[in-house]
Amino acid sequence: MSSSTESRGPIRRLLGALWSGLTFTRQLVFNLVFLLVIFVILAAIVAGPTVTPVREQTALVLDLDGVLVEQFTSSPVDRFITQATGGDAPAELQLRDLLRAIEGAKDDDRIQRIVLLTDGFQASGFAGLRELGDAIGEFRAAGKQVLAWGTGFDQVGYFLAARADEIYMDPEGLVLIEGLGRYRPYYRELLADKLGVDVTLFRVGEYKSAAEPYIRDGSSAEAMEADLFWMGDLWQRYLADVSAARGFADGALAALVNEYPARVRAVDGDFAKLALQERLIDGTKTAEALETLLAERGAADDDTGFRQVRLDRFLAEVGPPDAPTAAAPGIGVVVAQGAIVDGDQPQGMVGGDSTAALLREARDDDAIKAVVLRVDSPGGGVYPSEQIRREVELLQAAGKPVVVSMANVAASGGYWISMDADAIYADPSTITGSIGIFGLFMNAPRALEKIGIRTDGVGTTPLAGAFDPTRPLVPEVGELIQTYIDHGYRNFIGKVASAREAEVAAIDQVARGRVWSGAQAKERGLVDALGGLRDALAKARTLAELGDDAGLRYIETPLSPFEQALADMNRSARMQSLAVGLAPALALLGDEQGARVEADLRFILDARDKPFQAVAHCFCDL
């Protein structure tokens, strides 16, 4: 009998040989790259650059070119490669890291001043900005100086820069404060008229406007009324905060913004001259001139112009906060950032299973005596929100107080997971409320008819095939879905009433999908106090009868050993010098390390094998 090799034709044998050669080459390249990475890391450990200690008369430089977040949304691998290659994705700046650095600098005699570089700074709300501003105020109160510089300032960067002792801007820059606006695209004509897709909205509450773009061509009167109410409150607080920081007279900043085009014309388009004239800045300086000024006030440095230390290097100097132990118990912090969706989600997202598991970990850890749930979420699915809320109840049943700290937004499902806490803290500019749910049903028989396709058949019951999106919506099915949504809303406000010790009718009056600022929510009994994360931590210590020196641990999805090593490298002055050399190899070795991109409205379209679902989401970000 001939062998299988002999039975194959010459072409198949040739292709097989080529494939074997390709496989061998791929494995060889992979192994060589892997060995190269190991060799470079070992060489760096043995003979890497020496870490320069922080010296006297040093300036802490906070380069804020990135997005302010509560928790990193990208993996350490992605952050390391982006940092090394200068990728296009904006960097992420954790609020906790900035606060820890500012607080550490305040008590460090070697740190003479802070320099804020605001170019590229982005933030999704004012709660985190106000906490940073308060920390800068405490730094200044300790007798230390803060300087801010930018090639120009938008209203996010300027909100923080206004807290500095001195603000400098490039001579060609401009300060542009626009006010708050919220505009969205509306798709009814595209879906219904152009494509033939019929969208039916089921909701309770005239102010629950999250899904209006699918059924309308523009904002409803109720949506515009509610949006202008809470945005107006945030805008007035912005004006008051900046005016107080810069010493402006009441109404002066608002008048400047309202008359900006005319005032720019009056100075012949010289934005820097206008900024100086209106005392928005203290002077104009190029980057080189700023370095010279800082060298004169502190100490010169041949390499960097003035003696300085950057955020990551200084964080390594400060070190992490003490974690709770059996001998010294403390507080656990769980971050709920982003849309709330089903299942297990990576760090920086909210999953019903994964976030509930973090709360369960806090419940099982005897060293943790209280939990602060830091919420920065517009909501999402009702079921994953309920999963997280139940874990809050179980923590309390275990004798561990739970305090919620609302960040920029904690609305709809974000409020759902917050409402049962022992205490709820919100920033005055937090966006919250939006207590309500909705559901969408999309069907497209008219779209199919445009290309000559029709659906027909029989079923054994009225519901058989009724949820088929290729068929028209049956009225009885529409009534069934609306009944389900009505029940969900009654369940929502009933839970809020029980948690807030209020009458259901009273909660309904402030619910119905309406959005409130943090200050407005406090006036209506939806939050307990106004304050930031540090206030919430202080409340948790009080409830758990812990001292001011109690340990603190962020409870997060654990990193793999490789990811942890890269996270440490991101913070290490010794290893940062290797980033550029290592990045190409890591890019080749990376497996499924790309950013997980969630499609818009995934919580609507991903029904998890359900014909429809209730959604508690608020499109209320700025």
C-alpha cells in the first residue's frame, strides 16, 4: 500500500512544503522577537539608567494632555505602546492619581510649585475638575505657588487654570469660553422615510428623552425645558467658580462671553490682547520664556530648562496609599464608570456580573469595613443595574456601610445603583436623576418591501412570530411591551421611595425621566449631601468608626502578571526610557490587546436573546 505522501500530487506536495516553511519562519520570528524583549528587559534591569532623586526647588509639572477619567479604560499594554509610539489615542489621566500627586506635593518640602500645562486637556463634566481645583487651592493655602500655561484655553482647561496664582498663554493663543450646549442628531426621517424602518418608543415620563432621536426630527418641548434647567444651573456655577478664582466682578464674565464677538472686533482680532485686557490671563509667554521664568524662580537644569518632576515619576516617589489589613482595617473603593451593560466587562466599564463581583469581593474581605461606590455612569440596562444594587444591599446586610460618591454623571441606571447607599454625595454640577426607563422596538417590513421582500406565514398563537423585525408591530404586542415598561418604572420609583424614605407619589414628581444637577437633586431629596470623593471617604470612615488614617484600597479587576509589570513600567523612571525600543516588539506580541470598542447604543441593540428589554439610560453628558 502506498503512503499518503506518495498518493498526493506534486502541486499538493509543493504547497505543503511551502506551508511548513511559512510555519517554521513564523515561529522563528516570534521566538526571536520574544527573546529580544526578554534580553532588553534584563539589560535594562542590570544596567538601566539611574533614577534621579527629587531635589530641592523642584516644580511638579502636570502635563494634562489627555482625558480625565475615574478609572483607566485601556489595558496597561495599550497604554504602554501608545506612550512609547506617540499614538493618536488621547492619554487617560486618572483623577485619583492627580489628587494623590497634588496632596503629596503639598507636604513635600522639595516641591516648590506646580506647573499646569492644559493643552489637550479633556473632561466630560465639572465634578472631577472641581475636586482638582479644590486640591490646587489646598496646595496654594500651604504657601506654594501654582502657574498655568497653555497655547490657548478652552473652557475646560480654563476652569482649572483659573485656580492658579498666575496664568500665562502663548502670544498667539486665545481664551474661548462658549457656555454649555447639548445638540444631538435626529434620525426619524432617515429611518422612517428614507429607509422604511419603523421605530416604536415605549417609555414612562414625558422627560425621558434619551430615545427621542429615533422617533422625532428635533427636541421635544419637554426635553428642551429640562435640559436648559439643569444646564443653566451648571453654567451659573461655572461662572461663579471662575469669577471667584480670578476675582471678577459679578456678571463680568457672563457679559464677556455674551459680547465676545464684539469685544474681539474692538481689539482687531487680537485674542491675546483681549485676554490680557479682561484679566483672563496674567501675561503672554512662549514655552521658552516660561522655562526661563521657572528657572529664575527655582533652579535651572541643563536638560529641561528648570528643575522639574513629572506626574508618573512623582507618583512613584509618593507611593500608593496604605491598603487595609486585618490589623489596620479600612475602606474599599469600587468605580462604576461608563454605560451599564450585561455580563463581565473589562476595567473601566460597568458590567452587571463584573461590578457585582467587585462589590462581593469587598463584602468577603474582612479588612474592608466600608465601601465607597464612585459612580460616573449615564446608566444602561435595567437588569445589570439591579444586579449591582442587590450587591449594595448585601454589603449593608453584612454590616458594611456603603457611601456613593457621584462624579460627573450618575443618572438613570447610574442612580439605580446608587439609591440604596447609606449616604449619597454629589458634586453641585453632577448630572443625576433621569429616573425612568424606556424600550425601543424596531421593525423593517417597509424597508424590505423596497427591495421586493415580504414576510408571511402562520403561527399557533397570537405571539408566535410577533417579535420578528421583518413583520409589522402587532398592537397587542405593543401593549404588552408598554405594560412591561410601566411595571419597570413603578419598580424603579418604588425602590427609590423605599431607599429615600419618601412617598412614591413624591418620587414620581421628581422622576418621570427628568435630569437634575447635583444641587437640584439635593433640594429634591435625591442625594444627601454635596461634596466630592474625599467627603464621601470621610463619611464612610465615620459610619464604620474608622480613624482618619484608615487604609484605602481600590477594588478592581486584577491585572495579569505581564500587565502588572507594564503598569509598573509606565510609572517607573528607570523603565520609561525603554519604551520606544520595546514598543514595536510588544505590538508584534500583542494578542487581542486592541481597544474594545462598543457600538453606540449597544444596550438597545444587544437584547441578550430577549425580544425586547427595558433600558435605564440618560443621554445627558455635556
